[in-house]
Amino acid sequence: MTEPLILEPPVAADACVIWLHGLGADRHDFEPVARLLQRRLKGVRFVLPQAPSRPVTINGGWSMPSWYDILAMSPSSRAIDEEQLEESAQHTIDLIEAQRETGIDPARIVLAGFSQGGAVVLHTAFLRWKGPLAGVLALSTYAPTFSRLALDPEQARLPVLHLHGRHDEVVPPALGRAAYDALAARGVPVEWRDYPMGHEVIPDEIHDIGTWLAERLAR
């Protein structure tokens, strides 16, 4: 995969946000948001990885940056290429380990993802990664593999902020809410917030993200 875009903070980094973009976007998509958040989170490094380009069935087979092929917009894992999802989850784990090698404890790392990127980080955090994390930011996303959830005690304590647009025309709010409900039913400390928006990010949402990140990463 292409090397991630790494945004260093103005002081020595002691925490990190690994933020995966959505389908058809690239590693620069959330760069302006990350730079804005860094004004408040002085010691937080942002790592923005790039998905490989591949054909996407739901988009007519056109090739575009994609963490995995989507066959249909559905909560079922049968609607995606699970092998590609697992590859992307492993890439995310490799990014966590790379941050550990720089001296950042995984307990100070947040996984964040928008849309398809959010599905990858939810899968990584709750079905693949075994260890501490600071939290998960799930933006306008869903969880096609949550039918297999079996959480260990550490995963059950992992804080999650799930954000969605009430008018999302790409990932229906009901799909996002189903992911939230699956976590809440298992006692995960997950928050749900929705906004008067479509499949996008708005200033009020960014403000809430900054507050949530500061509560977990600021020192």
C-alpha cells in the first residue's frame, strides 16, 4: 500500500489518531480536519493511510480507492469482499504496531474512519485487534461483520463515538444505528450523535470530535 500521510504535532507526539478515509477518497481527504484538530490536540500525531485502487461492484465495477469491494449496501458480511476487509484490517494493525515502535502506547491510539473506512476500524477494533486502544471514532459508517461479535473484557471497555447524518443518502442512518445498537447491547461505552447533514462532515461534528478526542488524549 501507499505510505500514509503523517501529520506531526507541534510538540513531541505522545498520542496518535489513525484515520481511514471513505470509498473513492484518498489520504488527503481528512487532512484539513486533522490539521484543525491538531490546533487543540498539541501532542497528537495523525496518520492518514491510503486505500489501494480496485474495482468496486456497487459502483459499476469502476476502479477507485477502496478498502474492500462492496457488492451491495447491506449490514450482511455477504455483501462485501471479506478477504479484502481482512487485508485492510491487518494494514490498520500494522499501523498501530508502527506507532508502538515509535514509543506511543496503543492505549494512546484512537482508530477513526469515515464510511467504508469506519467499517474497517470497527472490524479491526472489535474483531481483530487484541489489546488496548484509546477509542474508536465511527463516522457515517456501518458494521457488516458485527453478527460475529464476541468481545473480550478489554474490547468491552473500549469507548466509541458513533456519528451519523440524519439525511445520509449513502449509508442509511439505520445501518449506523444497527452498529451502535450491537455495541450498546454488549455493554460497550458507545455514544450516538446525529446531525442535520448527509454523507459528509460538518463543523458542529468536528467540534464534538475535538472535545471527545481531548477527553481521551489531551494531557
